[in-house]
Amino acid sequence: MQLNYQHHWIIDNMPVTWCYDVEDGQKYCNPGFPIGCFVALDGRPKDACIISSEFNKKNTFYLFNHVDITITYHSGKDENWPGARLVTARLEPKSYKHTDINKLTCEEPPMEIPAETTSKLDLIYSYSVKFEENNNIKWASRWDYILESMPHTNIQWFSIMNSLVIVLFLSGMVAMILLRTLHKDIARYNQIDSSEDAQEEFGWKLVHGDVFRPPRKGMLLSVFLGQGTQIFIMTFITLFLACLGFLSPANRGALMTCAVVLWVLLGTPAGYVSARMYKTATQICLKVGTQGSKVLMIPQAESQQIRRCKPVLNCLYVIFCFPRIVFADFFIMNLILWVKGSSAAIPFGTLVAILAMWFGISVPLTFVGAYFGFKEKPIEHPVRTNQIPRQIPEQSFFTKPLPGIIMGGILPFGSHQMYYMFGFLFLVFIILLITCSEATVLLCYFHLCAEDYHWWWRSFLTSSFTAVYLFIYAVHYFYSKLQITGTASTILYFGYTMIMVLIFFLFTARPKCVVVKFAVVRSHINVQCGCRSDPSLEVLPAIPDPF
């Protein structure tokens, strides 16, 4: 009671609400009601003790051991359908000191429990139920009275408008770069005839021969992008269906069930994206064909990389890298709930069913997607990559990798609220995608202008660093807002937080990598690069398809 713990009851998939008056004559309907309340030593009532002047004894707890429940239903006798449908369920908590279980009345004094009490107490709980008919409330709109009473609607609109201002600012910056600065750069570079003059220029044009150089750990990057695609599509479809009303809050667990099923069925896009990005980002697994009687020429270094192609390993990483971490974490959390005897623990049969869906549906679909991904040609780059890497000049503090990544994650994290309506949530979802993509494009352009061409991992980590801020905020919330003392509860909190942070990390990475890749390719398509033949090329025998 001192921590304001609350009951949460459900009738016909509707929360039993406690409605009370708040400021400006408005009424707030809380989907829960407190166990009791406490009056401090100075006589100041806390939390729900303000509802009655009878709660006035200092250093005393008052237990709410009686509830008056009011059930409102919509009758079908006038609409040619049998029975009735529940449309609202309200209650009012009260406190009575019952002395005789056979003679319960509602005229007894409040149930007082002095704070210094150490002896065992026998408590009697009671309730009353009243049914009311109201045919003006339709069953389809029975949640409206709860949502309309939420006092956070204006705050949510303010938060959304704040995010929209940030998006408009970033959009203006990106438009200025693409339409003015970048356009002028391309026009100036295309007017240069001699390569000697081109070398005297500065900016992103100087790294055109290195900007598409394969990144380090290309295998891991492609796996992250594949799994990020799977999570991104799953989130988008789930929120879209929820906005259309297919996932009603009346059907408990529908949102999570839909997300899990979609994740299982989206193994094909994950495998396809990972396989194709593996070929593109690492420049290996390239198929060497022939033109008539001539064998295509490729650099000797690339021919050695082709022999290191590992398509099956790439597919296995997509299947097991992220899911095994989530499943292991979730299994440990569920094991703790089993040991504690919690009703929130998932039955063992459900876990087996999830594993069966994973191995029986998701794994084959991922292999199918990887097969077609490796059969596709890699994304062609508009300029050739130099054999010798260009030396990167000394970078300023703000163009170094770590400061840029840290700064890039601030903007998406800048506005955070709890959203109760799927419409608000879907709108903020779109704003988050735009903010992440535009912030990453801006930072990538600045780094290329500083002649730093290592943009692959930087574009991946820039907005994904928002997940680190999310974890830091979760730690701050744990120590400043929550009062969890048990070891099991602490492990559960941080265990589920780690799952959420990991999903958010992969989710924010995929869309902005696509946008940055498109921006880099598009900017170099318009530059005429007089690339001469490389003397390191040699004629090699044809190599069969590695898949």
C-alpha cells in the first residue's frame, strides 16, 4: 500500500476501471485500483487516501477490502439478436472494518491498520454487483470511454509535433545538400577534363575510388541487415494491422501472437537480403562467366575471395545469431517465473510449439530466401574500387567514428512518450524511420567530405546507437522510478529490457542503411570517372557458381 500497488481485474476482456474526478471537472478512468492507501506521520494523506475525509489517522494504512461493481450491458432484445453484451465495467473501492462474516454491512468504519502493527490480521473482503442497461453504447466502441479519459493525449500530440519539427529540420538539411551542395559539386566535377585537376579538388569526390571498398566484417554486417529486415517488416505489418482494427485490445495477446507468427513467416526476406548484401558488401561470391570464347577478367585478389565464399554459413548465422540470444534470454526469464510459481510463466508445451515453428517454418524459408539471394547479381557500383586504399587524412574530433555515432543516436531518442493508441504509435514509428535515415545521411555526407570512406558500419551504428540510450534510460528508470528489491524481479526487468534493446538495435539499422546506400550510389552515378584499366587484372579460368 505504501508503494501504491494496484489490482487489475478483467471482465469479458474489458478492464474493470475505477473512474474518479480530476482537474477541470474531467473524469479519469484508471484500469486498476489500489490495494489501499497510507496517511503519513504528518497527517498528509497519500495517493487514494484523499478520496475520503475518514482516512485521517496519522501513520495508518487503510485497506480497500470492498468494491461496488457496476456492469453496463447493451441488450439485443430490440435489435433481433439474443442475449446482451458487456460495454463497461466500473467499480468503486471502499474500506469497511468487517467484524462478522455472516453480518456484512456497508455502514462500518474504515479498515485501519496501524503502521506499527506486527501481529497477524484476519481480513474479510466483500463486494456488490449492480447491472445497468444502456443501449446507447455500442459494443464496437466500448473502449472509447477509457481512451478518451486518458490525460496524456495532449502530451502525446505535443511530443509528436516536437518530433515533426525535428523531421522538418533534417529534411531541409538533406534537401539543401542534395539539391544545392551536391548538385553543384557534381556539375563542377563533370566539367573537369584532366585527372590532374581532379586530384586538386577536395571533398567526397576524392574518395570515389574507395567509397565502395568492402567493409570489415562484411559477413556480420550482412547478417545484421538481414535480421533487421525481418524485424522491420514484422513491426510495420503488426502496427498497420493494429491501426486498421484487426488486432483489437479486447483480444488479449493478439499483438504478440501476430508479431511472432509474422517473424516466423518472414524468414525468406531475411535470407534474401543477407545473402545479397553478403555478395555486395564483401565483393565475394561473384559469379565469373564468359563472353563468347573470352573469360571475364577479375583482379587476382578477388579471385581468392571467391574461393572463400561461405553461403551456407551466412544463412546459418541469419537463422541462429539473433534468435538464439532472444530465446535463451526468454527461456531463463521464463524459468525464473516457473520457480516463483507465477501465472505469467509460459507453459512448456508453448515453448516447444515456438521451437517447432522456428525450425519447421522459419529455417526452411530462410534457406529459400538465401538461395535466391545468392542467385541474384550483386548490386552494381557506379565507380570502380582502387586496388590500393587511399590514405585517410587526420580527422577532427566531430568527424571521428565514435563521436559521430554517439551524436547520431541523440535525435531519434530525443522525444519519448508512452503511447496508448495504435494510431499515435504508427505515426511515431514513421517519424522514427525518417529521423534515423535523414540523420544518418547527413553524418555520412559530412564524413565523406572529410575524405573518410568507411561509411558501411558507421551508417549501421549511427542511429542504432539509440538502443544504447534506450538501455541507459531503462537503467535510470529502474533506480529512480521503481522500487524493486528482489533478485528475481531485477533479473526479469533487465532480461526483458535486453531483448527490447536488441530488437530496437536491429530494427533502427535496416531502413537507414538502405537510404544511405541509395544516397551514396545515386551521388556517384552522376560523376563521370575516367577509370583506367588496372594492371593487376589477369585472365583467370572460369569459376563455377559457389552456391
